[in-house]
Amino acid sequence: MSGPGRASEEGLIARYFAPLAGPGADGLRDDAATLTPTPGHDLVVTADAVVAGIHYFPDDSPASIARKALGVNLSDIAAKGAVPRGFLLTLALPDDWTEAWLAGFSGGLGAAAAEAGCPLLGGDTVRSGGPALIGVTAFGEVPSGGIVRRGTARVGDRICVSGTIGDAALGLRLRLEPDAAWAAALDPALLAVLADRYLHPRPRIALANAIRRHASAAMDVSDGLAGDLAKMLGAGRSARIAVGSVPLSEAAARACAADPDLIDPVLTGGDDYEILCTAAPEKLDALRAEATEAGVPLTAIGTVTSGDGPPRFEMGDGAARVFAAGSFSHF
């Protein structure tokens, strides 16, 4: 994959990625790494890829792209009640890649990995023949049998979400429609918040222990709150959600005040990467208290009910909000 004036694959690995390698990776000098779970723990494995022009804009900064590629995987690890242990990277580069781009990418990747305590263990670097593709396989661990599944909510459980919902969806809309009328109602600092939430997922690793101890089910919100909640509930269960209880940032709240129809993308748009979880009523207070102690607010927004219909999102007057599309999809 090297070209005129470009380093070889081995040279790129040694220069940009070997400094990120963790224990067991042998400085990325071998074809495989070792990863031994802590005694009494299970490994948790997840994989997600991001593609230029589909999951991110090709002109995004390479450091931001790297943070997103790792962050979306760490979000899944956290939602399982697991703590990160390491990751593999598959990097498929387009024909016009540059070492300046790669330097920025590896710098952002290294910063995100260090912040999460999740070192690089290995991977592969190839030419894509098309747009860039960044695939990450992340490993975490939980005490044996302690993984929190997404399909195990019970009727009567309370439904909670972490952080705030809809900022990333509005950040994407702002990117596509920078002159939208609602954007004029927000000052530059609030617009910057929305743009940042789209670019930089915040995996809620700090919530992992609380989720594992108290949640009956959990997943991360990647394709929109409404759609992901429907996935979590599956057959035989539904939910009632109070739209007024869904936590919004100041930026999202002001945007919705300027254009009330924005509540639809707030509730159905992708890229929140918050944690959606359920808990038995008697465990709710402990769950929320531990989340607060961990520095991540957790808000109760509804209740699991019986039934096969989609979750009912109720406005302040009790009317159900009906969405044109229940979730974001890249297909």
C-alpha cells in the first residue's frame, strides 16, 4: 500500500501505531496479541466500523474521526457493564491518503485510547480501493456472568437514559443546513456544543459498574432513542415515555423552542451514544445515585409495559407523538 514518498506498511505501523500498543501486543511486531482476562471475569467483545461519507464527513479532522471510531465501540462496552481492556484496528485507506492525515488520526486515537484505558492490541492496514474504512474490535471484561443484555427488561421496569438526547442529531442537521432558521436562535457557543456532540461521542464508561449492579437491561443509543428503545423491548413488551422527561441540553432545548418540529430528530436521530437502560423500581434510586457519583446524570423517562406495539411517546397534553421514521439508518 506504499507509494512514491510513502512509508511501507511496516513503517507506518512502527511510526504511528506501535506507540499506542498495550501489554500483550509485543509492540505490534507480531501477527497476534495475547489478552488474559482478570481471574473470575468474562471477556466482552464488540465490533463497529465507520466509513467516509457514510458515518463521517471526509473533511472532518482525522483526530475527530479516530475518536468517533473508537468511541462508538467503547459505548457498546460500557452499556454491557464492562470496562475496556484493549482494541484491534482495521484501517483501510483511500488512494489519496497522506502521512499528515495519518499523524492526526493516530494522535486522536492515542488520546482517546489513553483516556479510556484501552490500548491498541493489533490490527491491519490496507488500501481500500474506495473511501476510507476504519473498523474497531473492542474488548472489555465483566465479572463472570455479569454482562447486562439488552433484551432482558421486565414489565414495570423504569426506563432511563444518560446525559442528554438529540444533540448529535441536531449537530448533523446543523452541518447539513448551517443557515437553518432555528440555528439563528442559538448563540455560537451553543451551536458549537451541537457540532461537538456529533463529532465526538462520549462513551459512558464511568457508568459501567452502576449498570452492571442495578440495571435489568441496557444498550447504547446509536440509532436514535425511539428506534433503539423498540429494539430493546422486542416482542411482548412496549413502553410509555414522557417526552417532557427526556433530558435535553440547553442547546437542544433552545433549538426545539425555536422549531418545535425538531423534537422528531431529537428523539429519532442517531449518534447520541448515551446509555439506555431499565431498572426495577426498587433499584432505581441506587442506580441513579451511583450514576450521579460517577459524574454522569441518569434520567428516568418512562416505564416498560406489556404489549406488542411500538413505545408510546407522550407529549405534555397526553397525545402520542407519531414519527415518520422510528430510527436513523445508514442503509
